[in-house]
Amino acid sequence: MPKSQSTNEPVCDSNGFYTKCDTACPITCQNYDNPPKFCTFNCVKRCACNQGYIKESIGSIRCVLPENCPGTIKV
């Protein structure tokens, strides 16, 4: 993951931001229709998504609107 030269923090997607305390169980394209029911309370340093956006996949820095998830059929 590329890092900012000024802050040494990861460079996130334009629809996301770096945080030192993101959820351990983010909503992704893979689990959007069946989100995790239980999650441990762990702070995870990583890129999080802006409101309304979800992770494309676990470990991805890409944040997308749910309707733009890969494999989503646009009507």
C-alpha cells in the first residue's frame, strides 16, 4: 500500500480515509447482503470508507458504492 511522504500514513482511495481505529469486520461487496452479525472489538489501522461506500473486498483500499460492486448487474 503506498504511503504519504508527508505523514507516512497509507494513501487511501478517494472515497475513503485513513484511520487508526477501523472496525475489524468492515462491510464489503462480498458480505453486503449478509453483513457480520458479531464482531470483535478491535481497532484496525487501515483505510476506511466514507459514509455510503463499502470496501470492494477485505484488504482492499478501494471503496465503492454498493451498486458499483464488481459483478453487480446494473438495471
